[in-house]
Amino acid sequence: DSGVTQTPKHLITATGQRVTLRCSPRSGDLSVYWYQQSLDQGLQFLIQYYNGEERAKGNILERFSAQQFPDLHSELNLSSLELGDSALYFCASSAGAGAGTGELFFGEGSRLTVL
Amino acid sequence: AQSVSQHNHHVILSEAASRELGCNYSYGGTVNLFWYVQYPGQHLQLLLKYFSGDPLVKGIKGFEAEFIKSKFSFNLRKPSVQWSDTAEYFCAVMVTDSWGKLQFGAGTQVVVTP
């Protein structure tokens, strides 16, 4: 158990819909990262938050957005869903950010299926 | 462009065999290097990491990796694999001025047969 909690574990929805994935980082970790894992793209970095502020952006679509709340949990919002958005979405957390960042701890992922 | 390359996408081994999984990166600055493992249906777990110091790093479950700066490589190996090592292995690079995000390679699927 990494200490990172993600909900829901599985989600099936239709094209055009909107979903929210939730992540609770390890106790004390200030950084939250979102990754997308798909068969054709592999593990892609989406976005990072540190203590409530966005710090880094990767290959995140405009239809996707995220935020980190004062209690440090994070939500990834996916809207106008397309078939190609079907993937495993991982959240990870770390104690810090930047040069002092240690390892990232990953949650078990949220598997999204868009039909 | 910055990238992480893993040379083998699929590897099939017999138990007790030894194999090196290759990883090369193309970042020019200072990096931290990681190997993560993903067992079937599970989340990513850290196998080992290199930040500085001895370039030969030992991790969990008998894995080790060697950082060769001149070759921009961080190859993973295990002297004798077990059936339980069947998993996908990911090399990852953290550029130290990148706010901590990891850039992953495509992964190597390893199947160990009894």
C-alpha cells in the first residue's frame, strides 16, 4: 500500500460525458501528479500541483482540468469524453517538488472506459 | 527532444536466467533516475533510484542498476529472475529543475516462465 488513494477504481461512461477522478496523497505529501497510461501512449505526465498551485503541465488536453484543494487532495476533471480517453489514470504524490523531490508514490489508478 | 528510451518492449525469460533491461535518456542536465515495476493489475512501485554517489545502485527484490553518465544509460539487471518477477518495468527520469515530474520510458514487459 503506497498511501495514495484514488477513487473510483473503475468507471464506465459514454462519449460526451464528464467525469471526476479523485486522489488523496500520502499524509504530509504536498505534491500531486496525474499520469495517463494507455496502450498506445504509455505513461504520460498530465499535470502537477504543489501545495495547491499548478507547477508543471504535460500532455494534458484542454478538455481536462485539475485542481488541488486546501486539504491537499486533488481532482482530475475529464469532459467531453472521447473513446480515446479510455485509459488508466494514475495519481502520485511526493513530499516536495523541484530538486529536493524524492521518489513518487503511486496510487492504484482509476480505470476509465468510454463507450 | 527530451526522451527516455527502453530498448526492449517484450522479454521472455526462464527462471534463474539473467537479463539486462536497457534504458537511455537524452536530458543534458542533472537528472535523478528511477526504475519502477508494475505487477499485473497493480500500481507502480519503486524498485530503485539513483540521485548521486555510487553509480551502482541496489534496489528491492535483488534488482540493481548501473548509471553510466557517459552513455546516458541506467540499465536494470537481476542475476537470477523468478516467476514472480513477471511484470512491466519502467525506467523514469526526473530532471532536477522540473518540479519533480517523472518522464517515463515506454516500459518493458517481462514474462518469466517456470
